Amino acid sequence: MLALDGLAKAFGRHRALDGITLDVRQGELLALLGPTGAGKTTTLRCVAGLERPDAGRIRLAGVDVTDLSPMERDVSIVFEGFNLLPVLSVYDNIAFPLRSPLYREAEEEVGRRVRKAATDLRIGHLLDRGVDQLSGGEKQRVAIARALVRRPSLYMLDEPLSALDLKLRESLMAELREMHQRDGATILYATHDYNGAAAVADRVALLDRGRLLQVGPLTEIMADPASLAVGRLIGSPAMACFPGRVAAEGVVVEGWAEPLPAADPAWLRGHAGQGVVVGLWPDDIAVSAVEQPGFTRAEVYATDFRGLDRALELQVGRQRFRIVVDLGLSLPPGASCWFRLPAQRCFLFDADGGRRLRAEAGKGGRP
């Protein structure tokens, strides 16, 4: 449906996009996930024709649209800031795209589509109101309805829920997912919210500093992260990282009870002395309030009650990492606890560039 080929864009000395190549499949919801400044909004604006790329091509439904005006591209976009027209009612705001010269519809069809979009987003009772009478959440629903009403080839949502409170954000995410599954729409969803992306996306494209890091379903990315940057962008909490070095007896990390073994001794010999980062998803870390064989001692640096569970920030040596535990494990700051990192679940990354290190002869490709 959408193909980006080597998309590049700079603003002065700042490279917002650095050779993005990405395919969005027909009928999928793909999330562009990355921190502020990653290039998400610039990507969407280039696809919409609001920014012209310095290099690369954009194809939509098999047609090269790189040089076409925004009006000639069959896309709709929702921005974080709503962009509603204050002089129009909710009904007329939603109907606005259907009354444009390029996409004009008969008023009977306009009314049918507006009422359907409003019903889908549970704002049918607001159609006669002015937008200045709406709450933030209601305004966001109107903005999404205005994008949905035209039925374009591609919908693009740019941080559409970030300004909303948690309960409303979760409700709208569920509705977006339901509409996507019901109507089979193709959606490109830009967000910095990992949990939001995990809740709605078929696949995730990870962006950082204008570069595409990895693309795929989140389960596949977590099973095989391509780089340390990927580990730091996803997960809740994100990947726990421990600096270390390769030695003959294994990977040595400051404060650990024993070196991390490798499946392939030849790999250790070939990388002896190399600085590495050991990465592990927090869900794979076992924690105990009492000392156990094979466990390493840590100190509780901080705790964070999250309602259904508790997040602990642990410190071992000079390194801190976060994990989530059951409410039954209550440890105050300053308390000791013990943790174990299963070797078969650890990932190794180069300490300098963050590149994934693989022991091809080892089990599962992990040292």
C-alpha cells in the first residue's frame, strides 16, 4: 500500500530522516515508534505532501506520489493538536473533507458518512455543538472522525492520543483497533508510547534520530533485537543493561556473583577483552527477597506502586535497572534483594556501537 524508498530530509544541519525504507501493507496498522525527534512526524508530513523529501521516493497504492501536491494524495492525517475549525459545528467539522472541491459528495452521502463516523466514535450526540463546547477528549474524537469520514487509501495518526488522560487514551486505542479490524483500513500510527503501540499495532517500525532501526511484530523484535537502541526503545520497563567485558571464563560484569557463561567457548576466545553490554528483558529476571544459590545481591534504590503491580529500581555496583514484581514482594528503598539472570535469555551488544553480537555456533545464537 505505502512504500518509502530511501527517504531523507534535513532541516539545516539537522537530519530528520536518514534513508528511511519501509513498506506498509494493505489493511495493516503499523506503528512508527520512537522518542521525540526520532523523525515520526517528518515521515508522516512527507507522505502527506506537507514536506518535500530531499531524497527518496514515496509510492502509494503503486503510484509514485513524491512530486504530487497534498490534494492529489489519497491520504488523511490527524495531528496531535486537533486542528478543528472553531467557526464550524462538530457536524460541519467532520463533513469538511467531503465538501472539498476534489472529494465533494452529495449532501445525503455526506450526512450518512458523518453520522456513521460519529456513531463509531461515540460522539453522535455532539453533532450540533460548537467545538468550543467540547472537552479535549471529545475534540480528539472529532478530529479522528474527520479523518475517517473520507475513506482514503491511507490514514495517518500523529500522536493523536498523547494529550489525553490515561483512561480516555486506553478507551480510544481500543476503539481505533476495533475500527481497524472491522473496516480493514490501512493506518500509519506515529507514537512515542510503547504501551499504546503494543495495544493496537500489527507491526512496529522503530525510529531513532531519523534512522529506521527494526521493523516487525513486537513479539519478534523482542525475541531478536537488532541493537542496543532497540532494547532501550521498547518494553515496559525497557531492557535492563549491564556493562561488562569478555573473559576466558565468560562475560564478567561488575557486582555479579559469577561470570555469565557462553554456549560456545570459541566465541569467548575470539572476543576476549572486548567491552560488551549484557541486555535482558525485565520479565526474564528472577528476584528473591532472600539469598539463594546463583543469585546476585542488589539494593532497592526506589519503588513505584503501579496499581496491579510494583516496579523496583535495583542497583548493583554502579548500575541500576528496573523490573516489575507482584504486589506481594514488598521491599522498601535501601533493602537488599537477590536476582538471577538466565544465561539463555541474555543478549550481548557491542559496547561502542550497540551492535548485536551473535555467537553463531552457540545455542539460539546467544553467547
